[in-house]
Amino acid sequence: MSGNKILRGAAVLGIAGLVVKLLGAFFRIPLQSLIGEEGMAYYGYAYPLYALFLVIATAGIPVAISRLVSEKIALKDYEGAHKVFKVSSWLLFFIGLFAFAVCYFGAGFISEHVIGDIGALKPLKAIAPALIFVPVMSAFRGYFQGRQNMNPTAVSQFVEQVFRVGVGLALAYTLMDESLDSAAAGATFGATAGSIAGLIVVVLIYFCSKRVINYNIKKYHRKGERESSKEIIKQILIIAIPITIGSSILPLVNAADSMLVTRRLLDSGFSIDEARILWGQLSGYCNTMVGLPQVITQSVAIAMVPAVAGAFRIGNKGEVHENINLGIRTSMIIGMPCAIGIMALAEPILLLLFPKEPAGVASAAPTLMIMCISVALMSVLQTTTGILQGINKQMIPVKNLAIGAVAKIVLTYILVAIPSLNIKGAAIGSIFVYAIALVLNMGAVTKYTGTKIDMNLAFVKPTVASVIMGICAFASYKLVYMALESNTMATLIAIGIGVIVYGVLILALKAITKEEIGRIPSGQKLVKILDKFIK
């Protein structure tokens, strides 16, 4: 039963994440045309500080809420689960209030003395209120995730992004006549409007669920002394702080890359203009493409935490082992075809997205092909991190990722300075971050849960299906392009053929069953279609 919830939760969050990502892309393209490079600079000033506070508020605490709520519900302690939610809501509200005060009342100092551009003042003030609403919203999301209900998170994410895009673009257009920094402030206020709308939606869902929540609290009411709020906060922080630190490692590594890569390119004989172009290819083309599949694979990790935590808390080893195998297999079934598919069609996909930059695309494609390997590694790494967080070993993934990060920095320093490799050296370094952390995580999962991973089912079958799919996609692209001489049509047809081939192979190899497909949202309709072709 818990396996059903993992698949359903991952599917719901994955679909919502993709839609939100697409809406975000839609937002930036017209905004860029509307306010230009100078306006986008003002807009961009506000987000690093906003993102920093959001990592502090929302990276670890919602996971802690999810785990603690799941553990208590597994013990039928619904009252204790609800108290965790109430205490954490107030904790996140005060964290958000502090972040708002720093961002809003300190906007003048930050823009003038930290950023060095007074044009950042209005955007910082416009985005500051979101720092109150987003943390509180994340408390509600964590509570529902702990109950293994991912729908409120998905719906609130969608509504939040719709309002962010709609309000942000409307205000930017309206305020263009006033000044560019005002238009940029209007765009950043979209985040505030979106956070308010998302919070309203998730609160409404909460009140609609209140009857069931209260019924369970009364039915399973326990007499005796309950945990104090202080004790709950302590438990939340013990779980949340390592996760928050871990969430900061990769952004710090990316920041190190931004300082290290250009310098090492210069050391190896490239001019400053050549170094900038190569760095732009890595950060603009490659990182954007590699980041997209992670939206889907991250959903598996989120669904894993409450599923594993609940079963682990009550000592149900069979369910723990089943959930771990299913989670790792699901992440491979999603991550591996993304990696091989992008690798097979790297240049065509980049040309589809950036048709006006054929020279840059041709230069960036080999680097993207290398970086694709990290997509599959990252997908399983995220899942194993979720598993370890679910069994109260949240510090282990942090240490493992830190070890990988050190290796990445050393490799980048050495490899980027080799002229024949240049930015490909940074891509190779990225692979080692995830590979090292993943191997260490897998060892920890096996050690602390005793789970025996079915390597053939989890790794071999998805890889075989993905490689064959990649060959078919590449071949079909070449054939269609020869016939139509259109990169757009050839790429879209090749992707479609790849999806069909992979779907057939993954079922033929029994890497996933029709029964498991039936567990995801609308899965039964898909099973009826498959029954007509596959018996």
C-alpha cells in the first residue's frame, strides 16, 4: 500500500514540477523582452538573497515535518502529528518574519553597500513579503506530505506559479512608464502575489480536510503527558539543520565553479572573451538542460521520506525494503532515459531551444553529452538521500555530498586547465560529485536498513532499455532530418519515437509492471490502452 503512495506521490509532484518549470520559462522570456537587460539586472538582484532565506526556511524544516508526522501517524498518534504541524507553523512564521524584516527594512543598506546598485531597492522590498508566506505554506505542505498526500503541494505550487507569472508580467507592463527598477519591482512582486495565492489554496485544502483530521485525533486520542513544544522544535531542528546544510553544498559548489572555471581557462591560454563564451555555454546551455529532469526525479525523493519513515518507525522491515527497492527503481526508470535521450539528441535539442545560436550550440553539445551522465546519478542520489533522511540518518548524505564536492573542485581545477578539455573538465567533475556521493549513500542504505537491492531490476533493465531507446531516437532523427531538412520536426519526431520505444521496452523487460502503472494517477486508463497492445 505504501508503494502505491510512493508512485502516486512521485507522479503528482513530478507533473506539477514540470508545469511549474514551464510556466517559469514562459515568465522569463516575455519579461526579458519587456524590461531588457538593465531591467533584468534589477530583477536578478533580488533573487539571490530571497533564495538564500528560502533555503534556510524551506530546505530542511518541511522534510522534518513530513518525517515526524509520518512517524506519529504510523503509531496512530494523530494528535501528536497535528501538534508537530502547529508548532512548526509558528516556527516557520517567525523565521519568515525575521527574513522579511531583514530584506524589507535592510533593502536600502543591501542595495547600496552589498549589491552596489540602488536600483535593487524596489525589487528587494517588493519580494520581501513572500518571505513570510512561503515558509508558512511549506509547513502545510510538509504536514500533508507526512500524511502521504502530495496533492495539496502540487495544487498550491501550480497556483503559486500562475499568480507569480500573471501578476508579475501585468505589474511589469503597467510600471514600465514609471521606471525600469519599478517595472522590475512589479515583476518580483509576482513572487509575493504567488506565495499569498498558494498559501490561501493550501489553507483551504487544510480546512476541507479538517473533519477527517479531527475525527482521527478524537478516535485515537491518547491520555497522558504529551511532548512539549520545546521538545518538538528540538526534534525538528535536529533533522532540519543537516538537510539545510546539505542543500547549500551544491549551490556553493556552483559558486566555486563560477570563480574557478574562468580563471583556469585563462591560465590554460584562453583569452578573457573565449573564457566568457565557454563559461556561458556551461552555465547557460548545459546546466539549464541538466536541471530540467531533476524536477521530476526530486519528486521521488520527496515521496520516499514519509513512506520509509513510517514503516521504519513501526519496525516493518518488509515494507521498508519494498519501498527502498521501488524508490531506487523508479528513480532509474525516470532518470536514465532522460540522461541517454539528451545525450543522443544533445545538439538537436539545443538547436530547438536556441535556434539563433548554432555556433554556440555546436560547441556546447559535447559538454552537454558528458553532463547527461550526472542526470541518472543525481536521480538515484536524491532518492537515497530521501531514504536516509527517512531513517534518521540525515547527516550521512551531507557528509557524502561534501566528500564528492571536494573531489569535484579538485578535478575541475586540474581538468579545466587542459586546453583540449576546457569546460568539459568541469562537466567531468560534476559527474564525480554525484558518483562518489551515490556510492557512499548506497553503502549507507544497505548498512542501516539491511535492504538487498535488486541490481538487475533497478539498474540493468532501465539502462538497457534507455540505450536502445537512445540509438532509435538518434537514428530516427537522422532519417527524418534527411527527408524533411527541419531540425524542429526531426527532433520532435525523434523524441516521440524514443518515448514509445522506451515505454515498450520497459514493459517488455518487466522493469515496471502494468499493476504498478495502475497505481499512478489516471494509471488505469493507461493500462486499458496498454492491454490492447501488450498482453
